[in-house]
Amino acid sequence: MSLSAAFLDELRARTLLSALIGRTVKLQRAGREFRACCPFHNEKTPSFYVNDEKGFYHCFGCSAHGDAIRWMTDQRGLPFIDAVKELAAAAGMEVPAPDPRAAEKAERADTLHGVMTEAQRWFTEQLGGIAGAGARAYLDRRGVSEATCRTFGLGFAPDSRGKLRAALATAGDPLLIEGGLLIAVEDKEPYDRFRDRLMIPIRDQRGRVIAFGGRIIGQGEPKYLNSPDTPLFDKGRTLYNLDKAGAAARKAGRIVVVEGYMDVIALAQAGFGEAVAPLGTALTEAQLERLWRMSEVPILCFDGDSAGQKAAIRAAQRALPLLAPGRSLAFLTLPAGQDPDDLIRAGGAAAFEALLARPEALVDRLWRHALEDGELATPEQRAGLRRRLADMAAAIGDTDVRQQYQAEFRERFEARFLTRRRDAGPRGAPNGPGNPARPFARGFTRPASTAARGIGATGIDRVLAKSVAAGLLRFPTEITRHMEALAGLEFHDPAIARLMAALVEVAITDQTLDNGRLSTILATSEYNDVAHELLRADSLPFSFTRKDAEPEKARVDLDEAIQVMVSRPEVDAALHAATGRLQARFDDETFAEQQRLLGLRGDVERRLANLMQGGEDGREFEGE
């Protein structure tokens, strides 16, 4: 039945939500709202709120949310139209007469639902009969209990071409064909689609049987056979067990995607009711959207074999264009040769729970796949890796998320390969004609370009420069690692500029520099007062400027700060050049380059802001 938005809005307005929910839930007044322990998940402290003015309920514990109609469908389990009719009767409203064509379609769907329900009932009877002995033996071997069989409505299709057709003869062949239960062949009698198979009902979100999956019991192919797409069943939009997993997912705070029906059933029997499965195909965009409505980070659990890992990466790549803040994926990789049932049998539910506690993030899964997708011994092969990473990041639709992945991939690549090349060189050797500049990587910063030095005096933040100088005074061993970049910078504060030059000069002549030796050298120089002033400063907003900072974290933050200090003028120089070209002549390529550089500039600013959050009291710092 098709109902107008105006009618539904009027129905909601006439329904006092607190009175409706208060029939079954004990509500307490909380200001202008009501609160209670949530009826959708177990809790001791009330986090379920009802707001009559806005006409909705919301649970801050499990995120259950909805209006009066949603309450009737989710909590009472009514079909949508039945919920509307009951609310309309209570509100003194008359439900509009349905459109004839819509009514015919709805009636046909209701009839199909009835046929599917009858088929499921018949299959269940066959499982308990003589013909179902083989299927029962299979379930026994899999450890599926009778209670679980009843919960999931399992059944059996006998090895016959016409027994189901005969049992449901009153429905007529056309309806059975439309529901996918019979196969129609030109000029021949229709025959049963499912034969000698364990029958697994597939339900929609409201719990109605809409299709079946059949697992072969004897010999034959395919191992699993699904219903075809029908007016009730769209394989690419349906997830097995979605009707039962919703409430369990809210309670557990997660949704787990496994490969097949029996994985879902085994997990549910072990206490993991929040599992769903696609229906013999890779996850589709529509299925991902459904999963994200239930959890921000669905957990995909695939077998450790080659097929399982291919399925995992296909899902990851399909999700990339859809990623957004609060929408990602995580992955579990099962031991080779094991499915969830094997794992639980070997180690109990605790073994699977232990895996769930440490899923692999999407960015880690993509990085691992890119590394494993080819040899990395030559420059050309490493260039191929960079291209694969760039292509994956470029597929992400959301701009902010895409830029974060680009930055993350770039940092990982540089840390893995450029740092290795740096470490392979002579230890402690200063740069010079015979020892060229080391590459840019975490822990070592390349010198600024000529263009960057040209705007460096205005591009380097004064507070950042003072803080880096203070950090180098506290950790003088870091000076040698960054002296190329430090020597190439121009600071607009003359005192800081002279101090930095002196520190680099000292480091070149004495590469075993420590705090004691540096203090001795500074004590006899003109820079002693400036150095002591920086070390006494308590307003600098970085971890590496504090006396009580944890040394390892302070060194890491100092490395990052130097990279930011160098890269900021670099980006500004490139952005200035691109903007100048764009002003002279607009073209799409230059505009795209300018936008990319603006994104990089924002990334540098965020890196700086993250460093400042590590400063004393986490306060913001405006600069001088």
C-alpha cells in the first residue's frame, strides 16, 4: 500500500509517543523528555529517551532510533501497514484507500509471501521425515542442534522433480515459478528447483521468507544453490540473517560479515547472533549501505585461503568510493583451512572473541594487499607499489578521507623504503660532495628547495621555530639527523637563525653530541642566553619542549615538527606557483593541482595541530 507523506506526518503528530511506548516500558520524566532502560538491549543505567515534541525515541547505548511507526515495527514486530492501521485506529484516522495498481501488486506480494511460507513449512516437515535422514546426519556432523534448526527454520528438499510442486499444487505453477521454487522449461512440465538439498530459508528484515539457499547433501554441483531474483528477493540487496542480527548487533556494538549460511548458523549457536552473510556473491554497494546503518565499522570475517582473501580485498576495493567519516571496514583473517565453525570447535567461543578483539583496519588491509601484490626489489617494482597505493586512494569519494589515505600511504612508503636506504649508508657520515643528501623519511628530513627557501622567512611559524630550537637543545642527538634541512631554512627571527646555524655547525664537528657536551660548548659562546631562555620557556605548546616529557614520544614529535617546518614552505611555494599560473590562464589541470596543494596545506596544518595537542594542558596556541 502506498501512503502519502502528509498522511503519515499527520498520523505521527496525533500519536503521543510517550503514551504509546509507556504501555510496555516504564518511563520516568527527565525534564522535557522521558527516559528508561532501553527495551532493545540489556542495560542497568537508563540511556533510552523519548521526546514527544520531536516525536522520536533514541537510545544512546545501542543507537536504536525511530518514531511511532518504527516503534511498532521494530519493538512490536508488526508489518508496516499493520502498524499504520493500528496507530490510525487509535488516533481516529481513516487509512486512505489504496491505489488499485499498488493494491494489486501488494496483494500479489502477500500471496507470494504465503507461498514461500508454505514451502518453508513443507521443507521443515521433510527434514524430520524418512527422506531427511541424510540431511539430519549432515547437521549432526556440523554440530547443529535441534534448537538451532528450529530457530533458523531449516528443512530438506527431497531428491525429486515434482514433490514440492505436488505439495503446493493449490498455489498453481505460475506462482511457484515466480517465487523461484519451480523451473519452467519450454514445452515441458515445470520441475522442482531444489532437490536433495538442506534448505535454508532467507528472510527479509521483517522476518518473512523471501527465498531459499540449498546445500547439496549427496554428490553434485553447485554445492550451494540460491533462489533466483524474484519480486520478493533481490540477491544483491539482501543479507542472510539480517532480520535476527539487527537486535544482536545493537547489543554487541558490532556487526560481523561471514562467507556463508553455515558460518552464520555456527556463530549464532556459539552466542554470536550479530553475524550476517552475502548470498554467494561479493558484497555489493547496497549490502554495504545496509551494514553501515547498523555499525560504523562492520567486521568482515573471511577464510584464510586464497579465495577468502580475494573476497576480502574485493569488498575493500568496492567500499572505497563509499567511505566517509564514520564509515569504514575492519577485517578478520581466520587461520588457513578453518572456517568460524572449525575455530569455535577447536578453541570455543573465546577463540573467536579473541579474534574479534583485534580486527585489522581497512587501511592496514589495503597496505598489506599492495605489498603482497608484486615484487619490491627494484626501483620499477617499488614505483609500481606507489602507483597501486595512489590508485586505491584516488578511488575514495570523500575528499577528507581520500587525503588522509594519501598521507598515510605516503608516510608508510617513505618509512619502509626510504628509511631503509638511509640506514644502509655509512653511519654518522656528514653530507657533502661525496655523501649526497639523504632522502625524506620519518627521522630524517630533506633540505628545503630553492623555491621554498625563497618564501621560508614568512612561511616558517615563529613559535614552531622556537619550539624546534628548544627541542634540539633538549635532544641534541637529533641535530645530526636533520642538519641538512635545518641548514637550508631561513628564519625570520635573527636570534633563532643564528642559534640554529651554530647548532648545525657544532653537530658537523662533533657527531657524538649529548646534553652535557652541548651545554659546555654553549656556555662559552654568545648563544648561551638565548638557549637558556628557550629551555626555561613554559608556554611552548609541544611535548618535546617540556622537562617532564616522555623521551621517546618527545623525539618522535620533534621529528614530525621538523618535517612540518620544512614541508610547510615547500607546499606554500608550490601553491603560490600554481595560483600564479591559474591567474594567468585557467585550465583544468592547473586547477586540479591547486586543489591538491590546498589539500596538502590542510594536511600540514592538521599535523601541526595534532602536535600542539601534545603540549601542556592540550591548550591551543595562537603564536606570537
